Amino acid sequence: MSVLTRLEQLIAAYLSLLDNVVTFLMTFALVYAVGRFVVLPAVRLAMEYRGTERTLQEGFESAAAFGVIASAVVIGLSIAGLDFILERAAILVAGLTVALGFAAQNVVGNLVSGVFIVTDPTFNIGDWIRWNEQEGVIEDIRFRSTRVRTFDNEVITVPNSELTANAVTNAVVNERLRLTVPVAVNYDDDLDTVVRVLAETAADHADVLEQPEPVVRVAELGETVEVVASLWIADPDHVAYGRIRSEYAREVVSRLEDAGIDLGQANPQALEGEIGVVPRETDSREGNPVDRSSS
């Protein structure tokens, strides 16, 4: 075979490969455009129509976007006649998966945890949560981590495995939230008046629910008597919780002062008797002082 013939074959092979690459790129662009501008909006509209939670909706949208890219790659390679790349890639991906499984166990753990969090209907963007002595409002949930904004306006990126491995309190998962306000009074104060004032103040507040009914009880006996009011509010969030608790506490203080009840002041103890100096006498026989205080 002459050098010219080999050169012609080489050029033909490169032209064929170039044609396959161009076909792949065009097919990929077409499939991706259909997915990006037709499939993804349709998925979004369908979930909005069904009233899907925002957290689950964003998770599905991320998965759908990944699926569009993967589909564009697979379809493009198939139409371009480059299927052998998929076969070799499958073996390569399998090998990489095993290697990465050992090298990135934490990442895999966070991804698995993210799937559980995204699909959990009681864990959503906008919820007020507490975990490991921290609290804040969920801003975003990804498959690897969750972003939480604290009430100091700081943003914490929390690995999903931390949230699934620890107890997490969702303060707003239900339609109402209990609010407790402790009040310390003296033992000589009228407890019936204290209980009545706390109950009436709760009943008069517009944001406190009538059902469940507010409860006022004596909780602890120490240096003072601790009386605790428990009341319920609807559609809770951290802002409403703080506002209602502050308004209620201020009104309680005002009404108790009007009733002549001092909050948390120690009872004064009256001391009776006299304070004086005991003189020391001298023994006339030996000249030694005599201590009369011990006699």
C-alpha cells in the first residue's frame, strides 16, 4: 500500500470522526435545548399545579436538569455512531465509583442524607429548626448540604449527614406553637391574683388561641415562686414568636405592678435585738483579763 493511499485513508478516518463529532454536538445542542426550554418548564408547571412543596420541587428540578444533560449526551453519542464511548465509559464509571466510594464516604453520606431530606415533607425551605444548640431558618436544601440563616443574620452551610444523624426540632411544622412565659413572685404575694392576671392577659391578646386554652401553673419553689404561663399561637414563625412573647410579657409586668405585686424581689428578713460590745474584766487576784462572753 502506497504512502498516498495510507494518507488518504487517514484523512478519510479523521473526516469521518469530525463528522461524528459535529453530529454529536448538533444532536446534543438540539436535545439539550428541547429539555431546557420545553421539558424543564413543563416539569416546573406540573409540580406547581400539584402544589408540590418548594423543597421537593427544587430537588426534582435539579434531578431533571441533570437528566436532560445525561440524555443529551447519550442520544448525541448514539446518533453520531460513538456508542463505543458509552461502553467504555460504563466500565470507567464503575471503577471510579468503587474508588470514590472509599475515598469520599462523607460526600456519599451527605448525598444519601440529602435525598432523605429533600423527600421529607416535614422538612422544607422556610422552616424554623433547632439542632445541636443552634437554630435558624432553612434557606436552601441541596443534595449535599443545607443552608440555614441564623437569627444573627449569619448563614451556616450544614452537611446533610449532620442533620440526619442528630435530633432536629422543627418549630413550625404544625399549625400552632406553644409559648411559655415564667414569672417569679414572692411567697407573700397573692398567688391567686398572679394566676388570674396571667390568664386574663393571655385571653386578651389577639394572637393567642382560645383552643388549646392557656394554662397557668406553679412550676417551682425556690428563693421565689415560679409561675409559668403556657399559651398557643397560630401560623408560627420566629418573628411572630418573639413579638407575641414580648408583648405578653410587657403586659403581664404592667398588670402585676398595678395589682401591687413585685416580680422576683427577695423577701426582706427583719433582724431583732441589740448589737453591743461586751467589756472584758480583769481578775483582781492574778491580773488576767476575764472573758465574760463565754460564761
